[in-house]
Amino acid sequence: MENKNEKKSLRGKIYSWFDERYNISGIMDFAKKKSVPKFRETIWYYFGGIALLLFVVQVVSGILLLMYYKGTEDLAFESVHFISTKVSFGWLIRSVHSWSANLMVLAVFIHMFSVYFLKGFRKPRELTWYTGFALLVLSMAFGFSGYLLPWNELAFFATKVGTDIVGEVPIIGEGLLRLLRGGDDVTGATLSRFFGFHVAIFPGLFVIFLFLHLLFIQRQGIAEPDDWQKLPESEKKTIPFFPNFAYRELLIWLIVINILAILAVFFPWELGTKADAFASAPEGIKPEWYFLFMFQLLKYLPAHILFIPGELFGVLLFGVGGLLWAVVPFWDKRTPEGFRNKIITYVGVFVIIFILIFTILGFIMN
């Protein structure tokens, strides 16, 4: 009993020390007052936290890989090979980093669509939506820049194809192409650029938008769906954010960590062969899955649509579509009141079906 009392006393002293300086009690009281709407779609609220968890995994595993990785044309492939074969558990860390990157993009996509269908972008949460969309774009940029870093054959030619598409953007395309590549072709300069983007520029921007995103959510609370808001006050059920929702979130995090561990151990990320700029491109070059629907549609477009080159038409189509999706809080206001929810739902369902169909076609077609 004395040991237990001593432990409690020590714990109380530590808590008091921090509480006196940082007002921990105030933070705990604030957390206890926060609540989350309880309804059949509550499960979708957890995907934002899942994406945050996977970003932390990305940062930690990326720092460990940086201890051995060399971001130069001559040493990049060899350093990754050394990590995978010589460094203790290096293959596991690399596999965790690669799988967590893909799972993070998937979680951000699911989170974005759930917010969209729950109408969480409407007043007063427009800025929360905009920062969330920026985080999605940055997540995909993380994947695109990191894909080249092993400097293997598949990544080299996929990057060449991807940057060629960027070059099709009207007016600024050629400048963007040279900015990304560091010249006219994919070379060691491109690897250095992508390395800088991946470990410095994109993480810095991501942290800024993530801070703003979380700040807006804390200030305004979690979005309440229309169906829940229409319920009588007596029928509205909520979950205290702390500890109930937080404990459930932690449980889901444990499940995600286990899934990540299983994928990393039983499906380790392959390295392939070193990139050779003078070799012919291997068959079946494809981008990562989250770019596959764009890549596949561009393959189906004819050489010319009216007077516009087919590839340029596709780039313009995706550009306009992405812009409209980003500014949905703006055009949603311009929709007649009785038609608002229907048009939002129809557009969202169409986008999901489109992405799924062309992603599946991209996987099964050569």
C-alpha cells in the first residue's frame, strides 16, 4: 500500500508541477467539454486522425532513412540497397515508410470525401475545407517526389512520364517542367530537386497547413451533418471527445499500426534495378495508384479533341475539375436551396465512380 501511495504522490507532484506552469487542468477541462455527434456515420470522423498518425509515422521513418540515404545520382540507388540489405531492420523501416505513405494518401482521400458528403465545407468551415484540400495535394506531392528517390528504373521513367504531363499545362507548363527537372530531361539534378522537395519544402508546407487545419477544427468543432442538425434536441446524441472518442481513436490507431506492420513485413517494398537514362522504358510503366485514374484517362483520349491536343485537353479537364472541387464552398452557395444537397451528392458519387473505374482499368490494362 505504501508503494502505491508513493507512486500516486509522485504522479500528483509531477502533474502539479506541469499544471502550475502550463495550466494542464485548463486543457483537460476544455477537452472534456468538447463532444462529437453520435450517428451512424460517426466512423468517418476517425480518418482525419488516421491520416495524422500515418504522417507522424512518415516523419519518424523518414528521419531514420535519412541517416543512410544519399540523394545523388551516383549513390541514391546504392544507399537504398545498403539500407535494405545491410542496415539492421533497414528493409522494414523502408517498407513501413513506403506503405504508410500510400495509406496516408488513402486516409486523406477517404477523409476528404466523408467531409464532402457530410457537407462539412459549408459556412463557417470554408477555411477548414481549403486547408484540408491543400493537405491532400501536398500528400500526393509527397508521394510523387518520394517515388523517384530510390533512383530505380520504374521510378525514373514514371517520373519522366509524370513531368511530361506537367509540361502540357498551358503557358506555365514549360517553366514548371524545367523547375521540377532542373533542366530539360530527368537527370541527377531532378533527383536533387525531388529530394529537396520531399524532405524540406513539402514537409514545411504540410506542417503549416496541418497546424491551420487543426486550429480551425479546435475553434469551430467537428462539423455536424444536416440530418443530425434537423433532429430535436432531445434526440441529438453526442460522444465526449475526452476520454470516450479519444480512446476509440487510439484503438483504431492500434489497428492501423497492426495493418501497417503486416503489410510492411509480408509485402516488403521492392527496389528493382538502377535507373539508366539510356535504356528503353520497360513495358507497363505506371504511376502510383492515386495518379492512376488520371494517367489512364489520358491514354484513352484521342490525338486531338476539336483543335486541342488530346493530352492537353485531359490536363485542362483535370485542372478545371480539381479547381471546382477545391472551391466547392463557393459554388455550393450558388446552387438553389432545394437542389443543393442533391447536386453535391450526385457530383461526389460521380467522382468516386470515375476514380474507381479508371484506377481499376489502370491496374488491369497494360
